Amino acid sequence: MSTRISRRAILISIPGAVVFARGAAAGLFTKALPGDLDLSLVRLSRGGLYRAELAPDATPITLRQMQVWTVTLQTAAGAPVTQAGIAISGGMPQHGHGLPTAPQVTKNLGNGRYLIEGVKFNMRGWWTFELAVDAAGGADVVTFNIIL
Ligand SMILES: [Cu+2]
């Protein structure tokens, strides 16, 4: 009698666990896009120190192809930021992973323009592309949102 009851309890609890696991997985992968997502390729840094403009080498931005981009950096007042250190990171906030490549600034083009090589996106969705800028005016971060 008691084994019959516990067996029944197991049979009931297994589908429950499956439903719970599915729900948890769905929660991980279907986070809604923030409604106020700014998709502009011209953005002010978080602390307001810099204004950055991203120029992909081709638009619309392609999937699974190595790209060369240019970023133009200015102070908030509009002066070119000519000697900046720029570290690049990013990823997909909804998926919890970073960029598939490690893009880097490979050339200072002068007048606040910098060449970024090694940009690639390997899936559709919402990507962030972050520039950690370190220059005479201080350190600040510019975040771009890109939807592919
Ligand atoms: Cu992803």
C-alpha cells in the first residue's frame, strides 16, 4: 500500500519537474527587450564625458562576416579625442554571452577616428557593443545597442 502511494507521488512529480525546468529555460532565453532601447550609432558615454559614433563598413550589418568599423570620438563639447585607449567588449544580454570575437582598435586614424577590426556577430538578436574609453578627459564607457 505505501509503495503504491509513493510510486504515484513520483509519477505526479516528474511531469511537474519537467514543466518547471521548461519554464526556467524559457525564462532564460525569452527575456523581453527593454522598451526604451536606443539603437542609435551615435551615443553619449555613461558618465557624459564622450560622444562616440560607430560607422560599420557596411549597412545593414551582416551576420557571420568579419567586419572593419570606425569609431569617431569627441568630447561632450565636440572636440576630437585624439589619444584615447579603447577597450571593446559586448555580447547578448538576453543570452548571457559575450562577443564571439575580440574586436580591437588597430589604428588611430587621427582627428578622433579609430579603426576597429575583428567585429563579427554570429546570431540574430540584441547585441551590446561597449567601448571603454580612457583618455585625457577621464575614463568612461559608451554602450551601443545593435539588433540583427
Ligand atoms: Cu546569443
